[in-house]
Amino acid sequence: MRIIFGVLSLLIVVAVLGTLAKKQLTGVSAMDPASAPGGNAQQQSQQIQQQVKQSLDAAMQQARPPAEDK
């Protein structure tokens, strides 16, 4: 009886892990950069670099608050 419960428990765990792995793999394939809109990987990389540069430029243009001496 104990062996039957052990085998059933093991099968349930394997089934749950299989479903989780399947969901994980389908999520990864959906995020494939080649199928994403907006061009190929090189164009996407250039867009990200431009966005980072613009963010840094905007941050550098902001005035710093005056320092308070204690």
C-alpha cells in the first residue's frame, strides 16, 4: 500500500513539473526576439542604445539641488 502511494505521488509530481516546464518553454518561445515586431536584433539593440543615451542626456540636463552644508 505504501509503495502504491509513493508511486502515485511521484507521478503527480512529475506531471506538475512537466506542465510547469511546458508553460515555461512556451513563454520563452513567445519572447523570441526574431519574432518580435520592430526589426531584427541589431535594430532592436540600436533602439535600446538610443533610449539609454536619451535617458542619460535627460538626467544630465536636470539641475542639481543646492547642497546644504551642516
